[in-house]
Amino acid sequence: MTILATRNLGKRYGSKVGVEDVNLNVEPATIFGFLGPNGAGKTTAIRLLLGFLRPTSGEARILGRDCWRESHRIKRDVGYLAGDVRLYPWLTVRRALPILEGARRQALTSAGMALAERFQLDPDKTVRKMSRGMRQKLGLILALAHESKLIVLDEPTSGLDPLMQLSLADLLRERAANGSTIFFSSHTLNEVEQLCDRVAIVRDGHIVTDEPLDDLRRRARRRVEVRFQTEEAASTIVPPTHLDIVRRDKDRWYAEFDGEAGPLTGWLGTQPVRDFLIGPPDLETIFRAFYRNKDGSS
Amino acid sequence: MRGVLLKIVRETWLGTLLFSVALLLVEVMLTLVLPQILDQMDVMLERMPFMRDFVAALLGIDIEGEITAQLMQAFVWVHPTVMTLLWANETMFCTRFPAGEIDRGTIDVLLALPVSRRTIYLCETIGWLAGGALMIGAGAIGYTIGSQMMPLENRPEFGLVLRILFNLYCVYFAVGGVTFLISSLSERRGRAVFTVFAIVVASFLANFLAQFWSPAQSLAFVSVLEYYQPASILRTGSLASGDVAVLLLVGGLTWLAGCEITARRNICTT
């Protein structure tokens, strides 16, 4: 069963496109990365999923329910952290939990306090005295205190220090291992690459790709640096067809290639090579290509 | 629903309590100074006949002959300070959701809860109505305390006071309903408050001017105070059911419209 599905989902503001023809299918217990530059339409798509905005075309469903019409029913099984979370100035962890319990009709105090301890957040500190990172932690506690089938996080690491980002990543992996689905929106490739099973990239309100990260890795180019025994060898040897030379510099080649490394290492073994270095799949290049606008600008 | 009510109580109890205490004190003071005003009223009206029009305008009735001590009790319930306190708290309350929540960006947290927008609206309504009952109740207590200093024959009977309080609560309901509607159409709380303030001031002026400026009389029906008649209740002993019906209808329809708009509108905080 698909946890989250959208069909030709669109939101227009007059002539301006928020998002258009968004088709997503998110499977259970996966960590789904939703990647795109600022202003690409990530938050608009999330607000459509949460029922804050009414779609102008298409539909979105979570757990089989319509996201606009049955929004409040869906939220029983959804935890949500807004991007740039803003909270009530008087709120503390200890004051928030009874409100959360009353609204969700679940005992959440112990789970919430455990999260506060994990995030090292003082449960009695009010929002007005909190730093940006602390507010983010409180927002995460509100989103994660209950056991939910789907957790929607809009740029959840903003404001968190690197250690806390790792702690959050561990927590999300645990939740996914326990069956929760994570919808993780970000504009940072690195955190999506480390955490997610699948990624959709959004640009100018459109989904430009939606595929497993492993598939992207397979498609991604790798960088190679080859050092020949002599400068003459470096200048006369003809490279194999699958290797694109980016630059030659004295006895070295700086090149890129697609696919598996085996054929290349076999070929290099037959050449007068002193040393070579093959890098990991370069997802950044592939993502940059997706980010790039039609006119070639980033 | 319990969680949302808990949040509303936490956010509003202090403001409502302070406004209620203020209203109580104002009622005590107004009721205490009333006999002194009464003593000088007849002399003042003789010297300055135009004052009769002003008094009539404030009370919302035509004054023929002597202004009785009992009729003057209406001042306590139409005094601008009383109305200002009541409407100020009401305006702050009824613009909290959705305008206030959108304005400060906290609506994302609120709507992340498994509670429908209509339920949140209903919870805010419960808080608003309870707050109004508390404030008007505090005003009534203040009036009761103050009137202990009044000669017994000048005190209106309790039933008349209850009718005035009910009429006042209907005014509170009508103004609140309109405020909820304006809030449902707004994304900035300040703008919503200003709009309500402008409507209320215009309403007050329309009612006041209509008493002694004939061109304004044709517009008097749009004023909420046209349907609030404590002086008339004290004079006739009865509460005009037509006034109550208009106030409840205006309040009810605008409240309902606000509820539906809130439930169906796009919520965008960025």
C-alpha cells in the first residue's frame, strides 16, 4: 500500500505556478527525500499534502484519504514539522505535551520527555528564551512525540548543530526501521544522500526526477585521476571510449566515466600507469544538472 | 478539542481576567458617581438645553420631560469606557484565529494537530462566549457593589438589569460574529483589528449622530447600538425582541460565514 500518492497535483496563484503536475508515490517504511533549491515549490507541495492549501488541479492522498477534504483525519497518523517553524512564545516542552495529548488523545508525556532528553532540550525553557536551534528541537518533539505512520519534515535540520543533525538522522532511521515513512524535504544534497532511500527533485514547481538513490548513483559519473609513468605516455595514449578526459596536465589525466569501475581498472592495468584514483559516484554533478534551469543558469 | 481548549485558556485567561476586573471597577465607579451627576443634571440641562440632545444621543432614546434617576442608570451600561473595554477584549479574542495564528506563523503547529479547522473555530468561539459572559458578569458585580450606595428607590429591579445584560451580551455576540468574519478573511491580525475598530467607531458615531442630525438617521439602522437600548428597557420594562433578533441574526450569520471561510480558505504563512 502506498502511504502517500499524488496525481497531477497542482497549485497556481493566478498566473504564477506554485507546483504543477506533481506525481509522487511514497512506499511505506522508506525515507523519501524531497530535494530542491529554495523557492522550487517544496513547501507548497507539503502544504498541499497537509491540507493547508487547496489544490487547483489533481489530488493528493495520504493513507488513501484525500489531503484536502480529510486533512484532520489524516493528521492522526502524521507528524509534521514546518519549515522555519514558529511557536507560541509561552510554550515549553512541559506545557506543549498536555496540549498534544489532549488533541491526539494519547499519552505522550513520557515519549515527549524522552525526546527532549535525546535532543538535550530543557523542558521548562520557554520559546521566547530559546535559540533558533532549540525552537527547531521543540518543533521536532511536537512532530515526533506520537507514533505516526508518516512523518513530514520540511527542512528539519536548519538551525541544528552537526551533532544534533546526526542524532536526528539516527532517530529517523530508527523510525523508518519501525515502519514509519519519512518525507524529508531539504535543499541540501548531502543530508538527503546520507539518509534517504529515494529522492524526488523539484525545480520550478515541477518534479524533474523521482527515483531510488541507488539508481542515481549508478547513473552518476565518477571522477578519475590517472598518473602515468611519463609525460609522453600521458600525451600519446588514446583513452577508451567510456572515459572522458576533462583535462590533461603533464603526466596526469583528470577524467570522468559512467558505470562500473571494473572495465576501467582492467584497461588501466595494461597501461604504463604509476597511480590512479577513482572517486565515488558524483551525485552533486547530477543534482546540479537537475537544478539547472532550462536556460542553463543555476 | 481538549488540547485546543487548553491552549486557548492558557493564552487568554490573563487578558480576560484583567479586562473583567477593569470593567468591574469602572462599573463600581460609574455607579458611585451617578447620584452626584444626577444632583447637578437638572441645573445643567436648564442652563445648557443642548445637553439634553447629547444625553439623549448617548442613551439612544428621546427624552421628554425630566430625566429620572432610574433612567440615568442606563448611563452605566452605555458609557463609552464600558463599551470600549468589552469590545477591545472581544476584538483581540476574535481575531486570534485564523488571522492572528497566520500572522505569527503558528498556525502550522495548530493545523498539524488532528483537529479540523471548524473544531478550532468552535473552540475559539467557546472561549470568546465564555470570556464575554465573564466580563459582563464582572460588570454586573461591579454595578451591584456600586449600587449599594444608591437610595433603594433609585435602584432598578433585578429583572430589568438582567434584560440589559442580555441585550449587552447580544451586542457582544453581534460584534464578535462580525470580528470572526473579518478575521477569517485576513492574514494580518493588525489589519483585522483596525477594520473592526473602524466599524465599531463608525457604528458608535452613526448611532450618536442620528439622534440630532437628520441625514444620519437613515443610516442609524446599520449601527449595532441602534439595537442596544438599556434606557428603553428601564423606561418600558421590556426588551425589544426585534432588537435581540437583529443582533443574534447578524452575529450568527457572520459567525457562520467566518467558520465556512476559515474551513475552505488557503492557509499560507510565507
